[in-house]
Amino acid sequence: MTQSKPKNQSSRERFIEFAKNGNILLNRCNKCNNIILETVYYCDKCFSSSFKQISYGGKGTVVTFTIQAVAPEGFEDVESYAWVIFKLDDCDINVSGFLPGISSPSDLPLGSKIKVIDFHEKHGLILQKYQ
Amino acid sequence: MGEKVYVLGAGSTKYGKLNESIIEIALNASRDAIESAGITPRDVKAGYISNVFGVADKQVHMAPVIMSNLGIPDVPGLTIESACGSGSVMFREAFANVSAGFYDCVLALGVEKITHTSTVESTTLFSYCSDFFYEGGNGASFPGLFGSMARAYLATYKATEEDLARVAVKNHENGFLNPKAHVRKKITVEDVLKSPVVASPLKLYDCCPFSDGASAVILCNEDFAKKSGNPYMEVVGSGRGASPASVQSRKDITTIPSTVEAARQAYKMANLSPKDIDFVEVHDCFTIAELIDIEDLGFFPKGSAAQAVREGRTRLNSDITVNPSGGLKSKGHPIGATGVGQVVEVFEQFTNKAGERTVKDAEIAMTHNFGATGASAAVHIFKKIK
């Protein structure tokens, strides 16, 4: 779905707004059609800054992940979680996020299906497993 | 290319938990380097300082403070930050300025003090070195970022957690021989595998420690080196590279593009290839990093580093000695100092000061150091002057 660019919002604010609705906001380069994350200011193929924004469904598959014993400040309140890199479906873009409720690597085989469900001020991009 | 550049003197504090302030640690290494070079502070025309977390010991704008306390307040200095790669990136800038003819003699100093902070505080400070919006802000620590790289590597190639452990065992063997190493303790594969998980699949002994410490070298031009009468070594290759800041943005998570590019530039400048290198100090912040490094630097084909380690081909005085100092893993990782500490190790090896960890008949050596998960990197090649 193509979106018009709202005014007076930073790129990260726009990214967060779409993530809160379960989407990942990407940019399609008007010059070469390269697709990049919305937070990047210039196309990394042709260096154009003219884009059409695309809201992508935030669903994908797990590329890699980790479960940490010591979490950084702000994450002490979470019992266990995975930090996950996942590949968006039908798109060659990886995104990373926070997946609560994962305590063992066996809970999350590589290739598991993942979706964006929110963006939390404290925990960032919130993910959820789905079948 | 400009003038030839030489390393004339080198000094380093012990790495570990140090009681002195960050400035005192820096001054101790600087004094040792100046005295090792047989010069006085008056000979130093500029100071290059690498540091990341000075604010944690209540000191930023560090260069003028260090220059003033060396008795040369009129000598210009600057501080450079590039996360864990700060030392080598700073060394490159010092090298470039001598090579360009701006100065005939400079001090290149790296320093860090972090062990006075709690584990959560230091873990948090380190997470600020990531692409925070996508990584630290989503809960990733540095062990976590490298844990994710390790999982991807183990899933892609014929490598196991035991292979990662063997990297740690080898580096602790070397570090045991280094009086200035932070963790001077021999360990076994079983010790590593039984140590607590820090960030799966990485365990405690897969991870380098948080360290305090400083390392310094004196860089100079040919005239200055020859007049000194002291031993010196030549910087024959220098390269810089960059990678996408976030791991998610890399097409291949099992390689670090900045290392590949920095090495390509350094080999080209030196007119050398991997087979010419007698030993290498690589950035082994986590055991997985060493496997990736020795492939990216061209010592082993992609996916074969684990087998090389299994066969003992990276041990002291084997095919290619990797991390004779003990590496970040055992020697320690005071992040602003690490890249300079690698150069100190090469200097000590080439001037017969490495003791039991001496790499026999070594004449060409490489240092490799990167920032964060490899977003920035520098590679240097050195030649022994007989």
C-alpha cells in the first residue's frame, strides 16, 4: 500500500506510527525502484532522495536471534525475551525486534513465523510468534 | 602515498581492574611509550587519543588534559571515538598525519576505564555503540548481537559450539604467557561449554571481559626513527572499512564487510598477501568474531575457520599464529585501548620482549580491530626492521 508522507513528523516517528499498527514502513526509490527502510535518507543504490513510502505487513521469518542473561537498562522488567532479526515476507529486507516470552532456543527454531504487533516506548519493536 | 611511517616506542598498562583514574592510566602508558622510544615529551608534536566511555569516569575532552599532564600543554591533541575500534581508527589518523608530513613524531594513545560501573551499567553503555534504534533500543546487548551472528554462522557452516570454545581455549593458552593479560588462566573446552550462557549460543568463556587499561605508541617519520638509535618497526599497510551499522542491514550476517575492505586496502598498500603474514592480532571480542575475522582477512576460505581451529592451525607458532597476546578474550578489552594494544604486541614481538609467547622468526604482522559489530574497522601491517 502506498502512503502519502505526513508533514511535521520525523522519519523515526513515522516508522513507529506504522509499527504500532503492525506494519513496517519502507521507501521505494522513485529513480531505481530499490526498496529500503524508511529511516534511511538516501537510496543506497542510486543515492536519490525521492521515494514513495510503502507500508509493508510486518510479517516475516526468523533469520537469527539470541536470548540474553543480562539485559540492558530498561529491559530488567522482562523475565525472558529474544532479540530477533527477521526477514519480511516477499521482500528482501531484514528488521530486528523484541520478542517476549522466549526462554529457550528450542522455543524459536530458525524460520519461525513472526509478526510486528506494536512499538513500545521502552522496548522498541514488539514481535509475536504466529502459526 | 606519503612519507614512510615507523613505530618507535610502545607501552602498556596491565589490562584488568585498575584503581587509578582514567587520566592516570593514560599517563602511565604514555610515559612507558615515551621512555621506550628514548625521547622526551618535547619531541611529541601532536597527541592522538582514543576513548569511548570517558564520561563514565567524569572526563571528556581528554586530549588536552593528557597533554597538560605530560608537561606539554602547548601540543595539540584530539580524542577519537569509534566504539571498540577506536584504537585502530585513531592509529590510522596518527599514521596519516605523519605520512602526510604534518608531524615528525606523535603520540598515539588509547585508554578506557569501565570496571567501576556495574554489569548492567556497562552492558547499557556498550549497547549505545549499536545502531540503537534497531538494536540496543529493542533489547540487544553486545553479547546478544554477537550471539545472533554466532547462531547464523553455526546454522550456515559446519561449525559447532565446541569449535567456538576451542578459540577461547587457544587464546587463554597465549594470554597465560602474557604478564599484562586480564584473565591469565588456562581453560578447557569443557570449562567453556559448562560456563553460564550469556547470550545464546555464547557462554561466559566465549566473551571477553570488561577491562580497564591503556596502551600507547610513538609514531614517527624515517629521519626521526633513524636518528633515535632505538629499535623501530615500519607500518607498511593501512586500511579502513565500513559496514552497515546494524546487523539486520547486512546481506550476509556471517561476514564483516568492513574487515574485508580494510584488509584489501592494507594488503594492496603493503604489496603483500595473507600467506606473507607471520602472525595476526584479531578482534576476538567474542569467539565467533575470531572465526569470522580469520576468514574475512583471507587466512582461511569462508566457512572453514572452525576446521582450522580444530586442527590447531591458529595456535602459537603454527600455520598462522592468531592472537599471541591472548587477544581480547584473555588479554582483555579496554575498548578505547584495544587497537593500540595490538600494535604494542607487535612491537614487543619484533623487539624481543614477548618472552614465552614469542612467534618464532616473525617479520611481518597484522593487526585487525573493529568497532561495534564491525560497522567500522581498521587493518594495519607491520614489518620488522632488522
